[in-house]
Amino acid sequence: MPLYQITNFNDSTQILVWKITESLEELQDEVLLNDINAIRLNGMKSQMHQRAFLSVRKLMLEAGYSDFDLYYDQFGKPYLKDGKHISITHSHEFSAIIISDKIVGIDIELQREKIVLIADKFVNENELHRLKSKGVQDYIKKLTVKWGAKESVFKIRNEQGISFKNHIWVYPFEINEKKATALLQMESVKKQFSIHFEEIENFTLVYAFEKN
Ligand SMILES: CC(C)(COP(=O)(O)OP(=O)(O)OC[C@H]1O[C@@H](n2cnc3c(N)ncnc32)[C@H](O)[C@@H]1OP(=O)(O)O)[C@@H](O)C(=O)NCCC(=O)NCCS
């Protein structure tokens, strides 16, 4: 199944999700890459990564863009030539993009029990304590939202030296609220982000907008 869903979040923001079931050959037949990205695709070791990379271009086509409208900076952050903002994510059989007039970041993560083992690497003691005191229900889901929120904020800021644990906090939220607020505090920078999330099969899709 190719295009999985399109969400028109508001007048200027679209989120598009692809479920990658096509073979590499099928996707290659349907997508034209610019020279830099063709070289990049050829250099990828995993076929799953190649399929995800091409599926993102299928999503761009759905949104009215091609690979020729896209470029990356030296850190790997993608930009659209028309000045709109784009963020990209892929994980296993899903890929997603967000395109907006606003500054945005997106992340999709598989919900895994393993996240509990690395929680103390990306969530500070206060956040962890509050999550645990609420009981095990939703613990993995909430940790996955926090991880996705922090990745999304990182993708917005694209700043070296950001620590998920020490510089980005996600305020308490409930899974059924489908939204939260995050704070980035680092040196002289203090910024808030609105976070939105939803479940897609056993994945969590998270996206973030920088607040004014
Ligand atoms: C770069 C990074 C954001 C990618 O995230 P990921 O979850 O591994 O992978 P995703 O599929 O969600 O995202 C990959 C996409 O992010 C985008 N991306 C890569 N570097 C980026 C950057 N510096 N800024 C914004 N977006 C970036 C790219 O579009 C990339 O896909 P593409 O190259 O195929 O177009 C991530 O690896 C990273 O460096 N995170 C922060 C570092 C960190 O502190 N991590 C652990 C803390 S405990």
C-alpha cells in the first residue's frame, strides 16, 4: 500500500505518510532523483533505507514537489527551494514528511519495550519520576512520544551540542490529548514548541512547531 494518509493540519501545513510495500525497482521506476541524491542512494548499504529514501520522494510528488525542489545543508537538514519548510522521517516500513509555512520537525518511531532501557539517556530524572509515578500504562507510549518530540525539536533547531536529556523537556501530557509542549533551553536560547502526536499502527508519529 503506497500513500497511507494525508493530513491537512491547517491551511499551510500538510503531513503525508507512506507505507513502504513497493520493491526498490518499482520505486526507482517512479522517482527521478537529482545528481547528488542519485549518488547518495547508490551509496546506501541497506535496501530498506533506499526504499524509504525513494518513498519520501513519492510523498513529495503527492505534495506537488520533486527531488529537484529539495536540497540539504551540511548537517543533513532538508530545505525546499520555494522557502516552505520541510522535515523528513523514516522508520522501518513507514516514512513521513511535513511541509509548512511554519518552522517544523517530524519523527516517526516504532513503539518498542527497549526504549525503557535507554530512557535515562534522553529523559531527565524529574520527567522520568513523573512518568513512572503514573504507572506502567502508557509508559512506553509516552516515552516514545518524548523521544519523537525531542528528535522533532532537534530537527528544527539543527544545532550541534543539543542534549535531549539536559536541554529539551516535554511538559506532562496524556496520550489521549495527542498534544504537548516542549521547551528547549540551552545557553541563551529559550524556545517553546507545540508538539502533536498520533499512533499509526504500532508506530508513533510526532511533529513539532516552533512557537513564536
Ligand atoms: C539526524 C537525526 C535527527 C535523524 O533522526 P533519525 O530518527 O535517526 O532518523 P529519521 O528517519 O527520523 O530522520 C532522518 C531525516 O532527518 C533529516 N535530517 C538529518 N539531519 C538533520 C538535521 N541536522 N536537522 C534536521 N533534519 C535532519 C533528513 O531529512 C533525514 O532523512 P533523509 O536524509 O533521508 O532525507 C538523528 O540521528 C540525530 O542526530 N539526532 C540528534 C542526536 C542526539 O542527540 N541523539 C540521541 C540523544 S540521547
